[in-house]
Amino acid sequence: MTRITSPAPPPRAVRRQAADAAARRTTIGSPGTSGAHPGAGRRAGGKVRRWVRAGGLSTLVFFLPTLVVFALFSWWPILRSLPLSMEQTNFISTQWVWFDNFTKVLSDPLLPTAVLNTTWFTVLALVIGFPVPLILGIAIGELRRSRQIAAVFVYLPVILPPVAAVLLWQTFYDPSSHGVFNTLLGWLGIGPLPWLNSAGLAMPSIVLQATWASFGTATIVYLATIMSVQTELYDAAEVDGSGIWNRIWHITLPQLRGVILVLLLLQLIGTFQIFTEPYVMTGGGPENHTLTILMLIFRYAFVSGNYGTATALSVLLAIGLGILSFVYLRVTRRWSNS
Amino acid sequence: MSRALEQPRIRRRAAFEPGERSIVSPLDKKRSGPRILIWVGTILLLVVVTLVCVGPLAWLFKASTSTSNEILANPFSLWPTGLHWENFTQAWAKVNFGRYFLNTLWTVGGSTILALIVATTGGYGLAVLKPKYAKAVFVAVLATLFIPGVISLVSLYLTVNDLGLLGTYPAVWFPAETSAFNILLVQRFFASLPAEIFEAARIDGAGPFRIFFSLVLPLSRPVIGVVALLSAIGSYKDFLWPLLALPDPAAQPISVVLPSFSHSMPLAQFMAVLFVSVLVPVALFMVFQRDILRAAGNSGAVKG
């Protein structure tokens, strides 16, 4: 961290001070006396002046955009959430209601529905969305001339605006026998399926779409990590007579372990905050079967205008995710140590 | 100096380029069993990836140049009555597309330019100037990476409202700049520049502004490009926040206003609108694929 400011060649500030002190010494002509130490009354002003002269002010100017933007639009809203969750507020008046918002949230019959739906989404997204990028990343890493084009194709869905992708898939999920997916299934003699109109199929349909839209991200991260795996290990393993599967299991996967653990946690945190896909695709239906926690927060705040209640649920979700991350990191640390 | 410039570039180029070997070795490829398997596997992989990832977009193009009846009767019929380009012109006339594109340009452009200002100045302060409080700022910025965004959704909305920004474009721009990831990216790049050049410039009498504008910025063109691309794409993709910050549909960017079109026009025209809305990011991606993929690959390492 201190590569530039502190080491051997004295920084400009120090040299300036030294020069100033030297200049003063020569004018006063008595080295080692009060010349280097300004009087008590001038000390505060001198400090500021010295700070400015040492570049403190211009440094602060460079920090200003970051500080202002983060303070107003990140740090302050995060801190404000805590008191806000105990207030009842509209745009005009605010009332402190202690834990009323929390009891209101916890007694809402829709909360268990939303929590169950969101958990179901997370589990499904994990089952489908976790192994696919890993396998694809390893497989694409084996390609030679077609590696770049395969990587481009895999990342293509990630580039699309989620809303456009969701609306496109909504068309695919047309429940009539002439829908895109139902036509495909019809060739195999299956269907037609009701997709988004069915209570049981709606959530898996959304997971399928969300996975399609996001699997490229993890695939590219795995691919980039695999490309940096030390290849000498493969040579060594091969000399020892280990086959292709053994090399994947004993060399590739262990080197990916750190990345796998992080991506898994990020996926968990991300999927628990799922909103756009169910909001655009089903609006929470049929009969709240795809209502997620974030959609419930959205409804509290921006449909009913209960900002305090919405924030209380946000805080609960954030605490839940915090506990989840903590436990996850604890468990996986033990696992990777053993 | 020239070595300093080349060094990061070489490392970055190597990211996806074919290395000497991978899991499967040249020796494996010589044996007939694995060779056939590898050949079949490669073909299968490429076909599946193409169908799954490009297929839906190809279908979207087909649908946006067919008639609604053709799409509904048989979604896989290939232009039985020729290409219907008129879908685009009809859709364009119907929804005042130009306005939404201007809105989009305005939100994306503003977010990107501000993101560059925040990330470069912040990265410069954190990596090069390094005052005493730099560490505290760095920690506070990084901490936001680990706090789930949901916690501040409502309070951010109220804060923006208190500031009188609700319904204005800055309400979309500023929250998008609180990207710890961008700052981290730039900070890392600046920290990788050799300290001697800054020292030399300082001895030559250049102040922090001079060093920033005539030394750091020209040297950091690659990372600036990456931050600009990531911000532009991220801002084009964003849905929930612009939906809240710009309640007036006439001011919303294209990706926010899209769902409202789905019931107001024939299917074929709607597909044409969707196609146009994905065309811009796809074109950007095709042009800058190497930089975008490299940044996407590194993001795991940074987050890790």
C-alpha cells in the first residue's frame, strides 16, 4: 500500500517542509531555535497551510467524486435503512413505531409464500445453474480454434437486456400447441405444456429462463481460471499414467475450488434477490406461485406506499443473507482445510 | 517506460489464447478411442452451444421479419411469404421509438461518463496519491460489495426523493456510479503502473493534476475502455432502479418501457421492437468481445 508515499526518496511534502525550515533558519540565523516551530497561536493555521501545501487539498479533490457519490447513494441509504425500518412514513410525516413494521411483515400471510417461492427458485437455479457453467467451462477450455467463438456465444445471453430476454422467452412459453417450446416438444411427442399458466411449472419455467440469461457469466469466469491452471501438473499426471477424468478430478477441480466457492455464494445471494424475471414474466402469478421476497418488498413500498414495512422486510432479508454468507464461509473454510 | 506499458497488456492477451496444452494432451489425441470421442464431443458441444445461445436470437430475427399469423401458426416456418421488413417501420411509427432511444442514450451516456469520472479519480486517489484516509475509504467502498443491494432499495428511493432528483436522469446516473467493482478495477490497474514514473514526474515538478491528466489517463486507456463498456452494458440492462427513478413512461429508457408494448401491438411488430432493443448491446459485444470477455473472466478473480 505504501509503495509511493513513504519509501526512500522523500516525498515532495517533506522536502518542501525541509526547504522551508532551512530557509527560515538562514534568515533567522540561529539554527535549532524556535524558527522551525511556529508560535502557539499560529499552529492551527500553519497545520492547515502545511496540509494544503503538501497537496492535501488537491488529493481531497480527487477523492471528492467517490466520497460524494458513495456517501449520498450508497452509505447513507444503507445506514438509513435501519431507522427507516422502525418508522411509518409517507412523504409528508414520519412516525417512530419501533418494531411494528417487523410484526406486520412477519404476520403477513404472503410472507411464507414469498419465502418458500424464493427458496424454491434458489434451489432450482442451483441444481440447473451450478453444474452447467462448470462443465461448459472445462469443455470449452479443451477447444482450440473454436474456443473464442464458443466463449462469445456462451456470453451472448448475458449481454442482452434482461427485460428483452424475458419477453422473448415469454413468447417461447406460449401455452398453445403452436408455441415455440410446445412445437419443439411436439416433435418429441410431449405436451403441449401450460408453462407459465400452471402453478407447478411457472417457477421452473422462470428458473430456466433466468439460468439461460446468466450461465454465461460463471462459464467465462471458470474458463478464465482454467486457462491459468498450471499445465505442468497435467504433464506430470500424464507421465504417472492418470487418465483424462483423473486429471479433471485431481488437478482442474482442486484449482477451481476457490472460484467455485465464491461463485456459489454470489449465486445464492443473487438468486435470493430475484425480481425482474418473475415481475415481467408472470407478475407473481398464477395465484402468487411466483411471488418472490423482492417482489413483496416492491409491493409494500411502491404499490401500497408502506416504505417502513418494505424496509423492514429488506432488513430481514439482508440479515438472512448475512447469516447465510457467514455460515457458508464458516462451513466451507472447515471443508477446504480438511 | 515502454516495458511498463507492455507488461499488463501481454498478460491480458494471453487470457483466452490457446496454450501449449490442456487437460487432454496431444498424446491422448493420437490414440483412436479418445480421438473419436473428442471429435464427437467437440462437434456436439459447438452445436449445443450455438443452438442454445444463438438459436433464440436467430428465431427473434426470423419472427421480426415474419407476419404475426405465420409466427402463431408455425413458429419454425421460414419466411413462407418472404421477408417482412415493414414490421420495423410500422413498429417504429407506432411507439415513437426515437424518443425511447434518446432516453436510453441519455441514461446510458450519463451513467458511463460519470462512472469514468468517479472510477478514475477514485482509483487515482486510492492507488497513487494514497493519503492517510485512503485505507478507510477503500474499506468503506469495498464493504458495499458485500452488502446485499436489497437493503438500500427503498431508502435509496426516499433519499433520491429528498434530494429532489426523482424523475430526473441524475437519479438514474448517480446510484449507478456506486460500483465498488469499477473502482477496484481501476485502482488495481493504477497500482500496477510502475511507481518510478510518478516519482520522476513529481521530481520534474508535475503536480497531482498534471500527473493525472497527462500521465495516468493516457496510460490507462485499456482499463478506461473496460470500465466504460461494463458501465454502458450494465446501465443498458438495468431495469428495477430506472423503473423506480423515472416514473414517467415517456422518460424511461427502452429496456424499462419494453413490457408495456407487449399488448399494444401485433406480435410480429413486438418481435421487431425486441430485436432492435437487443441489436445495440449485441453489436457492441461483437465489436469489443475480447475486452468484455477478459473483464468478465477477471471479475471472478477480483470478487474472489
